[in-house]
Amino acid sequence: MAGMILNFVPLSGNNLAAEITGQIRHMLETGSLNRGDKLPSTRVLARDLDVARGTVVAALDTLIAEGFLVTRRGSGTYVSEACIPVAPQTAIRKQTPSWLFSIEPDLDQGAAGALNFQVCRPSLVAFPQNAWRRAAADAASRLPSADYGDPQGELELRIAIAAYLCRGRGLDVNADEIIITNGAVQAMHIISRLYLDRDSAVAFEDPGYPLARQTFGMTGASILPIPIDEDGLRVDQLPGDAKRVKFVYVTPSHQFPTGERLSLSRRQELLEWATQNDVLILEDDYDGEFRYDVAPLPPLAAMSTNGFVVYFGTFSKTMFPSLRIGFAVGPKQLIKEMAACRAVSDYQTNSLTQLALTSFIENGEFEKHVHRMRRLYAKKRKRLREVMNETNLAGDLTGTDSGLNALIRLRTDISATQISLRSRLRGIEVTPISRFAKGASVQDNALVLGYGALSEDEIEHGVSTLAAVIDEAI
Ligand SMILES: Cc1ncc(COP(=O)(O)O)c(C=O)c1O
């Protein structure tokens, strides 16, 4: 078994061994390392951290002496089975369910002041502020209802979204097949709450979207990492005996984070597999609106004829993330159950925001904005490619058919974690693909770059610095 990939923050250099010891203790405390996990070899750790092997050995010896780690002859170093989380025990901690320690902490936001190629951030430079102000004023001018709103969402907004999905994504749905939520992830929480438990499992893209993985993991369900290739999810790797599997989660328009699209034949295979095994496909179309120079592929929800797909959409990229509006589309009965479940938690999404968005869509402003942004993101993507060529960056750009992120597959043996740590020291934040992976099957050989929110000048500066960092590291 290969060791796990550990995500260290750059060492400051005062006492390297103590810093490594401290960071591993923190990983044990936060649950990114668990009982029985195998650590990478001292040679790999020394290479990734750019320190002498003796320094790593000294750091691990301290943790072995403290009982957190154990060595197994000829096999490597493991987290001790007797290891308990080192966080202080409080009343809450004592009640913390064991599965909580198996979810990863959120990805960090990057160093302050750095030029951050953060994934999935839209640009707001061209946001139509005046049109949005008018839509918000229109919503605010209506007398609010004395009652709560509909837990399924305002009917007007569901009608507007249904019409948009038909025009924009070729999806033929009715308003009663839609539920409005506070973002797509909340819709995933609701459906998980309804159908998952400790005895169930979710087949999940690896690498994949951490928040969705955590959402499903929080129910106690097992997460089965399924590899992906240039055609998207490897349907042939889905389990043969799928009795426990309730969902298979996919991002077909733009696989998160590799950016590959699920090919048409794979879409068909996946639909067949789901039907045969009685498994629901969760189709996360998180940035299907931003497609460049390639023909559209139908969403799985449009290809399915038997209600085996639930489609998730969000306005976090097309509008802005803090709007907190997303939605799920599925069979009427399932959507009703989701609304009933929602009624016993936060009840509904804020009506004022829903009405403002309805007005913005109905006035045609939403689609005008999406078209403008598609052109703008296409220009940024072009600049990204040009700078990579101009600087002879030792990597290949992939995953650029759609979305706001791209992947640089490194043409070197040095790990992507190592490159990202070195670029951080030069003020550039890029994320190694391993941060999104769960299994050891994902090679740490690519960087994920979110370019949507950066200007062309920032892209130029960031990518040329990255090219220099890679050259120095080779
Ligand atoms: C893969 C993926 N799915 C869904 C979302 C949207 O989540 P939400 O609508 O909750 O903001 C994101 C946001 O970054 C994402 O990256």
C-alpha cells in the first residue's frame, strides 16, 4: 500500500524537525490522518518538504516515542491504532461521531496577499450592477407575505429556471420538478439526509469536489473513490455488486477538478449502469454554462428516460457565490420529499433574493451576463495558453473546453505539491491535484488553476512566475 499524500504548509526554517512534528500532530488532531493510515516514506517526505532525510527521521521518531506513530518492519510508518485525537476533550468532543474524523478539513484559502489561482471563483468586473439593483428594488417593492414561503422555492423562480434550463441546457422540466436551495451543496445535504446512512455507499469521482465528498461522508456512508480519465468517470470501475451504493456523483460538463468532459458513450454507459443497479445519478452541473469552442453534450438528466438522475445547478458562478441560490431537478415525488425534509431545517431560501433573481432572469439580464462572461473567460483562457507557450512552461494545459479552472499536467518528476509549495514562497497560489484526491491512485503530477477571477495581467504574471519556479525545480 502506498503512503497517503500529506499536505504540509511551507516550513519557516527555524526548527525543521519540530515544525514537521507539529504539522503531523495537527493532521492527527483535525482528522486528515487517522488510525492505521500509512505515512509516505521518509525519502518521499524529505523530497516533498525539501529537507534532509535525517530531519524527517528525527520528526517521526518524536511522534513514535509519543505513541502517535508506529513502525512496521519492512512495511513503513503508520498512525498507531491506539492513537486518540490529540485535541482537547470537551463535552462536545466526547459526543463527536467517529465518522467526523474521516472527513478532510476544508481546503485553505491561500496565503494573504498572494496571487491566488483559486478554483471556481467567478469574475465580477463586468457584473451589471445597475440591472441587479433594479431587480432587487423590484423585489423589495412588493409587500411581503405574512406567511412563510414555499420550502420548495418561489413558484415564479422555479418557472423562470425551468424555462432557462430548456433554452440553455436542453432540459425539459416543470416547475414542480425543481427545488430551490441555498446553493447546490445544500441540495446535496438534503438528499443525503433523506437517503444515506452508515450502511450505504456513494460512488464518487476521484479526484473530486471536496465539499460534496464531505457532505455524503457526514451521513456515515462510505465513499468509494472511482478513477477518471480523459473521458471522465471510469464507468467500468464502478462496483459490480452495488447493493450498498445509493448514489453515483458526477460532474459531467467539466469534471471537478480535471476539467474533462464525460464523453457521450460514457454518459450512455453510466445511465445503463445506474438503471441496472438501481442507483441514483447525482449530476452536478456546476459550471455547464461556460463552454468554449466545443459542441454541447446533453446533460445526463436530458438523456435519462426513467428518473434515475437528479440534476444540481448553482448561481454561484453565473452570478456570485454569496447569492446562495442553487437548485435540484428530479422526479416530482423525490423533490416533494426534499421539500418536506427542508421544512424541518431552515424551511426555505430567502424570498427577497429569490424574487430579485426571478426579475433578473425574466428581464433577460441573466443570460446577457452569462454570454458576456463566456466571451471574457474565453479570452482569459486564451491568454493562459499563450503565456504557457511564451514561457515554455514544462507542462500541458488540459481541461479547458469549459469552466473557470484548468489543469497543468507537469512534464517533470517533481511532485505538484512540491511545485505549489515553492510557488507559494514566490507569492503564487496554485493547488496540487492531490488536494482533491482521496485514494493513492491519483498521481500528484498536475496543478489546478482557477483563472476565472484573475485579470489577463495577473494570469501573465502568475503563469510566468510558475514557469520559472518549475524550471528552477527541475
Ligand atoms: C463542483 C462544484 N459543485 C457545486 C458547487 C456549487 O456550490 P454552491 O451552489 O453551494 O455554491 C461548486 C462551487 O464551487 C463546485 O465547485
